[in-house]
Amino acid sequence: MKTENQSKRRAQIEQAAYELLSEKGYKGSSMLAIAKRAGASNETLYKWYGSKQALFGALVKTNAAEIEILLQDALDANGSALDVLETIGAKLLLMLTGDKAIALNRAAAVDASQSGELGAALVSEGRGRIAPLMGKIFAKAVQNQELSGPAPDIADIYLRLLIGDSQIRRAIGATQEFSPSEADRRARFALNSLKKLYSKD
């Protein structure tokens, strides 16, 4: 199969996995059910992914890669690091608390008593890839004297202010997904609070 066609088929399979995860939960999303939903063979899924945990681990990587692209583009942009954060804050919040991210967090919680592979993937592919990029953005802010303090600490506080307990509350069904306007308000609050804590002035 050509690379382009294989990429398209993988996207269809992964979309089917998300759909079943939303409808039936992690336990109800078998490899066979995903294959049928995607119009693929069970053999293809096992050949490409190896196991159910590895398939959902691939979803974690894809989701993390989308966030990584957002942050890398922000790093490559010219101008103030804080202006960049003002631009991407709401998008970052929506990505980290969106339906896909929450579905994967719920799946990892279920898998914790089985293989634990999904939880490990969330740590390494999620926070493990995102935190260093956030650190670089805040290192740029410190270097440009927009903020004062250790960049890793500032990045950690920013994410706490931005996300808070939103992921947990969404995962347990206590709250709905942020609307764009709600995400924008929360992102502005997080950035303004951060400026008060770490401003050079």
C-alpha cells in the first residue's frame, strides 16, 4: 500500500477508534469493533498497531503532535513571548480539555488496572513533549525581560492557572467542554495572573 493511502487508512482507523471510545468506552472498543467501523480487516489493525493499547497509544501521539505543532509555531513566531501566549492560550486550553484529550484520559484510567501503557504514553507523549516547549516559550519571556523567575516554574504555574482541574472535571462528567469565548476568558485570566506574579515591573 502506498504511503499516502496508508496514512489515509490510518486516519480512518483512528477516527473510528475515537468514535467507538466516545460511544462505548475503552472496554467496549475492541480491535474487531474498530476494524468493522473503519471498514478495515482485524489483521490490518494488528499488523499496523500490534495491540489495542498500542492503537490508542498512537492516538495519544497524534493528539500530542497537534499541540506540539501549535507550540512550535508559537516559538518560531517573532515578537513578544507574552503576545504569543495571548494568541495561543485559548487554543491550547481547548486542545488539552477537548473531547479527544478527555476520551484518552478516561481510557488511560481504565487501562491503568490492565497494562498501564496508555497512562505511560500520556506522560511521555503528552506532558513529556509539551512541557519542554512551554519551558522554551517562558525562557524566551525571561530572556526578553517580560517576566522574571525560573522559566520551568513559570511554565508550570501558567498551565495550572490555565487548566486547573478542568481535565479532571471533564473526565468525570462534572462539566462540559469550554466554548471558545469561555476558553478565551480563562486564557486571559491565566496570563494576567501570571504577569502579576512574575512581571519585571
